[in-house]
Amino acid sequence: MAGIYVYSDEPGLVAELLGFALSTGKQACAVTFSQEDADKAQAFGADKVLFFKGASPLAENYAKALADYLAAEQADLFLAGMTPRGRDLAARVAGYLACGMASDVLSLTPVAEGFTVEKMLYGGVAVLTETLASPAVVTIGSGKFDAPAAGDSPVETLEVPSDMRVRLVTSAPLVQEGVDLNKAEKVVGVGLGFSKQEDLSLAEDLAAVLGAEIGCTRSIAEERKWLPVEQYIGISGAVIKPQLYLSLGISGQIQHVIGVRDAKTIAAINTDENAPIFKAADYGIVGDMYEIAPLLTEALKKV
């Protein structure tokens, strides 16, 4: 049966992808590869949850079985979350289906011919718009769609063969240093306008008053290493959708703005009145953040 089939190894992202699938009016199915994931997906309101059951614990080892199923069902779209495992599985499925694929897209829209996507090119210098005919495979990140209302979905278990050429030898938990910005309602972003690491306390004080989390530009996380990479916002980092995003000392290059453009309200403080961040901001203050941030913090304490 034609429809949209979604997969992610992150349960929250599964719910978001199902939100898109259900909004199209097409059948929305969640794809899982363990009983635990199937049980979690049951609550996300999908029309159906598919549990591909086999000998391997690795999702990518079911790419051939999944592709065969999608072909038999004449699926319109396989939509995977933008995670390392999601990208891996999506590429394998697209290869087996010999169909069009778009990776790490910014937007996804159903059209009569299939699906139109937008994605960044040349490190954010340009945006490519293209239409993929069905069947198609797409990977997309979090923060793009709203999760649907909770519902109890039926689970269909499929006994399938798995490719055992790749085996899991050992595993270890990934220690996350930073916060999960995708869950934050308010975010204060910091950039190269801060001259010393200890000056980040200005942003931390402001964030504490707002009840916000701290995010940053790529340079702060990867070059200066002042904050964990989990707090880097941008095209290859976190793409967030908070109620409020307040940037301090961030110029606003496209690579960063892509990560915050879905925020409900964007405010910015920068000394350069021509900084690109002001084009994306709903509210802007031209001035020295070293003076303005403490004043703003004190004013908010009185509210």
C-alpha cells in the first residue's frame, strides 16, 4: 500500500517524522527493528508500526528486506532521521530501490509529482530546490515538524532475513557533555563577540534569568572548544525550534542562521549594525553586549 514510511533510532524524531507523514493524508507507518522500539512507536499515532524481526540487532542489516517491502507496497517515501544510523540505512535502501535520494534536507513538501526538498550547497552559500519522484528516500533533522497527538497504533511483525556480514562486537554508552537543545523552549546563543571564555558568564547569567539553555556557533565549540559540540547550532550541528532565540555576539552567517530560523522569536545583540543576524532577527539591539547583557539580566530579574 502506498504511503510514507519513517525511521529513526531517536524516538522523539520518529514522532516528528510521523507528524509530517500524517499531515499529507497518506498512510503513515513507523519502521522499527526491535520490540522495544516498536512498543515506543505504538504511542506516536502512526497508522501502523512495522517491526522487522530478524537475527541482527543492527538496523542497517535490514536494508534489503526493507527495500523489498517498500517496493512491494509501492511506497511513496522512506523518510529517515538525520542521525548516523538513519543516514546509513537510508542510503542502503535508496541503493536497493535505485531511486532518488536527498540527504539532510532543510524542508520537505509533498507535490503532485512526488516531494520537493530544499538543501544547502557549498557550506550554506546556496540553497538547492529539487523534486524527487516517488518512490524517494529523504533524510531530515529534528525540529522541522510537530509530533502528532498520541495514539495507540497496531504493530505488524514481519519475520525477515538480515544481512549478517556486519556484526556488533561490543558497545559502550555515549557520554553527552552538553544539553539537548532540541528540547529547549529558550536558547541564548554565544559567538565570537566574546573575547574570553570566562566572559561566557554574562550569557550564563542571562540564560539563568530567562530559564534558557546555552547554544553557540561552530567556532566556539570546535575551534575555541569553550563549549561541548552538542551545543553547536548550525547546518551541521543542532537545528532548533525554540520559542525564543537570543544571540549575543554572533554575526549571523547562513551556516548558523539555518539552525535557528524556525525559532518563534529571534532577538540579537551585536555592535555591527550591518551584521547578517539582524536580517533574520525579529528584534535587534545595536550595541556592546558586554554592557547590554548585564543590564538586560538585571531588568529581567525585576520582572
